[in-house]
Amino acid sequence: MTESQVVQQNKTISFDIFKISFIFLFFVFNFFLLINNSMDDVAISLSFFTNLLFIMVFSSLHIVSKRISLMDSVFLAFFYTFFWLAPILQTKEGIYPNTMPVEPRLVVLTNFYLLVFGVSYFAFKNLFKIKIRTNRIKQEYYQLNQKTYTLMFIITIIIAVLEIMGILRRFGQINSVTALISYNFLYSLPVYIAYHSTVNLKFRFSNVLFFLISLILLLFLRNPLFVKRYLAGPIYLTLFFLIINKKIKLKNYHVFLILIATLIIFFSLFSFFN
């Protein structure tokens, strides 16, 4: 066995130990979180514990799997954050944010439906596969035509200038419906030029300059602190993965961890500022 093979084997073993350690600590953390937020009703605690076991089993299989699946990472991260973590913290309060009181029968029934939904997703996805022949599309396919990119870049700069001068806000006060439609269309342009600049990013002055300008325009017109989370999430997560994927070959473990950290930490900050 050559020296390079030994180094690669050691890296693989270290990474496997790291993944196993993460899975163990993830379970321990959530188990103690469940105990700390448990209610007097045993049925509610058991229903949350059952769903935690579902999350742990399929998260473990997903993390150790060599088959990369962004969809599974997204599903598990959202299921854990919004269908397990948030409800268990809210249930402890005895009343939900929508002012609905905690009723044990409905909580148990809802957790059962969520469990059926989660198991059905993986069952239908993995047991009933439909093989479809697809052609691999190169990343350059998603780049904008240079003329289209230049036009959108100029329009975005004009929009930013009009926003700074307050002209767009005054227009919105005159005709709110037209302003809303225009806002959702025009303010989406910096998203496209930011994606194009990221995909086209090379270590040349012109490419880096256009990337930085497009990023500044995006942050100004689609500031993540002042837009709704359902808008900020897809925009900035996609941009983040486009940037990081240029340097690191993302695995299931990376995507799953990044999504959970984003949903718990950054989304909470967005909610605070909004």
C-alpha cells in the first residue's frame, strides 16, 4: 500500500469517526431536549420520541450513504426543524403561537400523521424507483446570455439608484397594486445576476468585480434582514451552495448540517429583525 493510499484511508477513517460522533451527539442533545421539555402527558412524549427515532434512523442512513441526495438533506433538515424541534419547544408552553391551546389527542395524532408522511417519503422514494434516463447538463447551461446579463445588470443599477432617491417608494404610494407587481419582478433581477456572476466566477479582476457588485446590489435590494424568510432562505442558500460548491465537494453530511444551522440560527435572526 502506497503512502498516498494510507493517507487517504486514514482520512476516510477519521471522517467516518467524525460522522458517527456527530450522529451520537445529535441524538443525545435532542434526547435531553425532549426530556427537559416533556409534558405530564406520556402519550405526547412518546409521540415526539417516536418521531425523533425516525429522524435519527433516516438521518444516520443519509449521512453515511455515499449517494448524494440534496432532496433528502432538505427533507430531513426541514422535518427536524419545523416538525419536531419547533413543536416540542412550543408544546411545552401549553399554547401555540397561533393561540391554539395544546390538546394531547391532536398533538399525538399530528405526530402520527407526520411520521406516516416521513416514512412514506422514503418508502416511495427508495422502494418504488422509476428509472428515467436523463442527460447531464453542464453548469454553464444555466448562465445568462452575455447581452441579457449586461441589460439586467444595467436595469438593476438603475433600480438601486431609484431606490436610493426614494422614487420607487413614492410610486408605490400612488398605485400599490402596480408597485407590488413591479417590486416582485424588478427586485428579482439582482438574484439572477448574482447567480450568473457566481457560476461565472473566476479569479480574474473583471469577474471578481462583477461578482462583488452583483452581491452588493443583491444585499441592498434583497436585504436578508428585511425580507420574509421564505424569500431570503432560497435566495441566499442557493447562492451559498453555488459559492461553496466551487471549492468543496459537498457531501450529505455537509448539506444536512449547513441547513440545520441555517434554519435554527440564521432564520431566527431574520425573524428577530423582521
